[in-house]
Amino acid sequence: MKKAFLITLSTLTFTALFTACGQVTVPHHTDTEAECLTVQRNLYKVEKFTTMVEHTSAFHLEEAAVAMNVPKISTSNNKRQMLRDAAKRKRSLEAEQKELGCEVASN
């Protein structure tokens, strides 16, 4: 009885492993909703960063920019350069948002 049970159990386990039962396939960039959400979050970060740069003195600008941690925007004490980089990043994110066909929230 034990031998039959072990053979049956091992056969079922072997079959399950080689037929890929229970495996989950990962979708390849088909979830545009998640990508749109990521782009919107990055846009929000850039807008928040721009507001912070506009209202911070040049003396404290570099420390504040490092604390905000917005990628692809230079961190220096040159306010115009940082605002230019932020505007460039915002345009690229808006283009990506348009390319993905995301809904744009109107203000």
C-alpha cells in the first residue's frame, strides 16, 4: 500500500513539474495601466521638484534637490539649469504618457 501511494505521489509530482501546472506567466509590458501610473507619479515628482526649486534660495538649493531625489535632473546650485532640466524631464514624461495613451488629468 505504501509503495503504491509513493509511486502515485511521485508520478503526480513528476507530471506536475514537467507540464508546468501552476506556473504563472509574466506579461510582457501589456499592463499599460501600471506604466501610466508610474509616469503620472514621476510627473508629480517633477512638478513638486519644480515648485521646490522655485521657492528655495540658491544657497540651499543643492541640499534640497538631493533630498527630493528626482532622477534625471541635475543637482546643483544653479537654479536656471535645474528648472531647465526639470522642464525637459517633464516634456519627456508627457511625451511618454501620450505614447502610452494614458488619460491626462486636467487641472
